[in-house]
Amino acid sequence: MIISLDGVAPEAVVERHLSHLVSDRISASPDIRGGQMAANAALNAFDVTGYAAKRNQVLPQSARGASRLSPYIRHGLLPLREVWKAAVGPSADVSKFRDELLWQEYSRHLYARVGMSLHDNLRFEVPWSGDFTPEAWPREMACVNWAISSLETDGWLVNQTRMWLASQYTVRSGAGWVAGQEYFHQHLLDGSRAANLLGWQWTVGAGSGKPYGFARWQVEKRAPKLCMACPLNCKCPIQNFPEDSDPRPVAEPDPRLMRDDDLARTRGPATVVDRSTPRSVVLTVESLGDDDPALVAHPQLPVIFVFDEPALQKLKLSSKRLVFFVETLQDLAERREVIVHLGDPRKITPGLDAAITWAPVPSFAKYATTAAQMHPWPWLAEPHAGSVKSFSAWRQKLTQPKSS
């Protein structure tokens, strides 16, 4: 089925064509809108000055130092190379900000290598299975209620509050972390398997063996007004840090964490793969920006995007995420011919003779075999074959990140 984007509000497009695929009442994020123009404006407005000291500030919002660029980075509207180069300011702030960009790149390298096995324990045994347990986030706690409400309404959270919620869900409540991260993935505009899985792994201790201990101290430091207004102020359930835990190492961790015996598969094509002459360009959710390599290479060809109906049926994402995609496609349609399909990419793409940019995710296999032309992924730093068991181990063997 073809979805028309012309002259229709993005929420109306989702209501008309995609409402059976969402998990909530249809709405857009009030503060973060999709599209290349919105991404460019956000990057131009970002000032890295003060980032190191303020990136984890939660409230008041005027005191935050977080960039809010993550939704645009996640969907390729702002490639990591571009954001890396745009970081100009005090050296300490630039260094810290670029560290966070490298963390994003690390998550992509790790996910490209081991894929969905990240659902299992990475290095340490931490409870991970079980159904979603909303009671693990007690809404009578003002800090938890505010963070969950922000997630569900805005589709975005400061990293500090993501850590609060992940720690509360698993470290304090004992629920399995996979269902908690899945709820994040449903709602976050920057929701990616790579970064979301990795963030939860490390917060609950499955990656490092050191769980993040959520306590009142963090809330009073980062968002003091929440404690002041909390009905549990005088009987706070997180008054003190949780008891130290010492997760056991996984008996047989995935050997791919230590070495990569198929680096070419992890990295993807190093040069353009030509099979036939392209008649279109297909974009995926991994790369929706004007700088998509396949898009740049073929400025005159029509652009095609497929809302993957079978996958979305399973995911039941928040409508905010689909509205963000529609906003992005409508923005692109002001500069290019854009055709939007709803259906199964495996059935739609074989006859398109499309150029496409390879993406470091397992789901790209749906597009790989039938592409007429495949372009390399624009890595910030090329994957290596050494250890990815930790960020520091990965970084030791990293080549110089690219800035152009």
C-alpha cells in the first residue's frame, strides 16, 4: 500500500494508515520534531560550553547541558562524523561530548558484531528474563513518576534519568532488564537496539559487574525539586544506596567479545557494491538524512521508504516514533520525490532496483540481497577485530575517528 504524505498533518498520516501499529494515543513529541531541517537547527543551536559539568542535570530544564541531538543521530539525520566536527569550544567540554559520540559508535560496533545475542547476559549474570513489570517503577515516587511521564510524553530522557529508571527497575526491584529496555525502545525517539541494550547492560551491571546504585542523593543533586514535592519525602524508599551486589561472571561469554573473525561482515562493504543500474533509492530508519550516501550519489532518483508492517506489528512502538518518521519523510519530500510504502520490505524491495546504504543492524538483511547498489556505512571510526568487552578495551585499539 502507498501512503500519501501530501497536505496532511503527520499525526493524521499515522492515524489514517499506521494506527494499528502503535501502542498509545496518537501524538507527536511536543519538543522534538523530525526532519533534516529540525536536525540542522538543533545542531546549529547546540553550544558545547558547559557540557561536561551539566550533561547530567535533570531539572530545572534551563540548567541542562544535554544536547538533545540523539534522535537525529540515531536515525542518520546527523551523522556522527558531522556532529564530531561541529563540536567546537572548551577542550574539556569537547572531549566529554566526543566521548559520548564514541560511546554511540562503540554500541554500533558491538551490535554489528554480536547482534541480538546482546539480549543475553554480556559478561555478568544479572536477571534479564520475564514480562514487563510496571510495578517495578512505583509511580508514587516523584522522581520515577516524573521520568516515566517524560518518557511517555516527550519520547526523550536525559541520560541520568535513564540510569535512574533502569537501576530502579532491575537493581532495586529485581525485574528482568530486557522487558524494561523494551519499554524504553517503544517510547524513545532515539531508541536503537545498539545504544539501548548497551545502556541497560551497563546500568544493571551485566556489562561491568558494577550496577548503578540509584539513591535519593542523585535526585537531590540533579533534580532537587522532585524530592521536595514527593509524597514519600519523609519515607523515601531510596534514601540510601542499595546493598552492594557482586554479579557472577558469565561462565562462557560470547568469544566474539574478544575477537572478530569476520570483520568484513561487521564492517559492511568498504566500497560501493554495484549489481545493476539503480532506478530508485531506498532509505531505512537507520539512515534517513540528506547525507545518506546512496541518496547523495543519486540526486535525481525517486526515494522510497517502507514502513515495515510485520516488524511494527511486533514492536508496537509509541506513536511519537512513527510521527517522527512521517515528519522526516515530509521534510525530505520538499526536496526529493518520496514514495512511502506500508508492507513487508521483503516483498516490496525486490522489484525496485534500488541503491541503498548498508546499515550495521541484523534487520538490514531484508534489503541486502535484492539491492541494485549498496553503499558503505559512514563509520565515525572503522570497526576493528580486537576486544569489545568494554568501552575502554574497544577504544584502545580504535583508529582515529573520521571528521569528514
